[in-house]
Amino acid sequence: MFYNLSWPEGLSAYPALVVLVVVVARLLPMPPQYHPLTLFRLLAQQLGKKVNPDPSRSRQQLMISGALAILVIWLPIMALLYSLYWFSELPLVLDALLLYCSLDWHTQQQQALVIQRQLQACQLTLAREQAKQLLCRRTASLSEMGLSKALIESLTLRSASQLIAVCCWFLIGGGLAAIGYRLLIEMHQQWNIKRSAHRYFGVTIALLANLTSFIPKLISVSLLAFQHGILQCYRQCRQPKMNLSSGSYWLLCCASVAVQRNIGGPVFYNEHKLQRSKMLQGTDPKPTDIARIIKRLHFVHLYLYVLIMTTSLLQLVWLQTN
């Protein structure tokens, strides 16, 4: 009955594959201790310590070391994964596996919800320790409100750079592009220029991460603004920007409007205090707002998947009528 069914010629399978893999990753998330990205984070940490043992070296030396470190760890992995395509008889299955390995959003949101429950149970010290897995900033002195604010910001940025961007890069270049982008983001997290030890060492990877995630952040901004009020988000985005990239600033402005809470402001990275823009909505965040921002972001993801599938269906209709 179905022996003569085939995929329409000229229609990309990537949109359907994105939705399928995202659903599988949500229903069957890979445990963090077995996730390939966990191993890669450890490799990046160790390489950073070895290649950047003395942060007091000259700025030029540190920037060169940072650029070479990217090549040392990223190129061999990408070359190995690329070689698999030469031997694979099912390249789409390999694409799906690489996309699956590039996604861990469900695990991150579950970690955030665990922290929310700890805050609601007045277990602030335990919540601070758990938050270190998701936050780059210093958590030891954060209050309940400070942790709630930090997690709202982190989840918003991670949603754009680690889920929406991964899906976008997959649509452009398949599994290899998705995993290659995600490895860059993980290196950026480990060698973050906001930490004094990586201020110059991480400049190159920060530039690459910002460039490759800029369009996905704009997509997130557009979907949040469409959902929660374009004019409100536009007014918030017109406020002065300080020590945030344009994409991140616009995204946090829209997140502030989405949950109607104050976010942004100064943060501590180790002992260094960084002044940042404030997004004011009149009310400071509470632990329950962590679940609220996750719900808002879920709708953003849903809109994206609908947009992807609608585009694919329109392409199919066009192919059938021409």
C-alpha cells in the first residue's frame, strides 16, 4: 500500500527532521553525565588552563593563544565528524544524531525549575550551588531575587543561542553545522571574556559566538515582541545600552516585557563588578517567575516550529504546482 510513497523531490527534509528531533530530545533527554557536550566542556576547561596559564601576559599573546585554542579543539572534531559522512549510507540519520547531541535545553530548564523549588523552600545556599551550573556570574552573594533575575536572563539567552540558533544552523547546513555552532557556544561559555582570566584569551571565540548567534537572537526578539507587544518591547529597547551586545540587550528587553519584571543591572564576575543596562518594569522578580519565563519561551519555540513547518508546506505546494 505504501511501497510507492517517497519524499517529494526538491523538498528539504531538514524542517521535518528539526521538529522530530526536538520532540525526541524533549521526551527522551540525554542525561547530563552522558551527554557529549559535558565531555566537551571538560575538554575546553582543561585546554583553557593549559593554553592560558598566565593571564598577565600581553594582550596580543593572549588573543593569539585564544584563537589557536579554537583551532586545536574545534577543527579535529569537525574533521572527524565530516569524515563520518563519507562512510554513512544514511546521512539524514547522522544529521539527526548530531542535532540530538547539540540539544540540551530540556535539561537546563529542569535544572532551573529545581532551583526555583529550592528557593521556594528557603534553601538559598543549596540554590546558589546548583545555579553555578547555569550561571557564569558569582552566585555566593546572590539573594533570592538576584538568583531569580539571573536565571530569567540565563534561560532567555540560552533559549536563543542554544536551541533556536542550533535549529537555524541545522536548517542551513545540517547536523554538521548544528554541532559545529554548538561547540563554538560551549567554548564561549568556558572562556567567557567577562571573567578576568579570559578577558583577552576569549576575545576571538566571543566574536564568533556573537556573530553566529545574532540572527537567531533577532528571531527570538521578533517572536517575543509579536507575542507580548511590539510597541512595549520597542520602547524598552530604546533605553540606553551598557555592556551588553545588541542582540542580547534587545532579547533581555523583550524578556523583561514578557514577564513584567525588572532584570539587568550590575553583576559580579569573580571579584569584578560589571555595570550593565537595567530593564525596568516596576517589579522585581520572584522564584515563580522562573517558571513563567520558561512558559513564555516555550511559546516562542512553538511559534518557530510552526513557522518552519508552514514554510516547508508552502514549498511543497509550490513544487506540486510547478
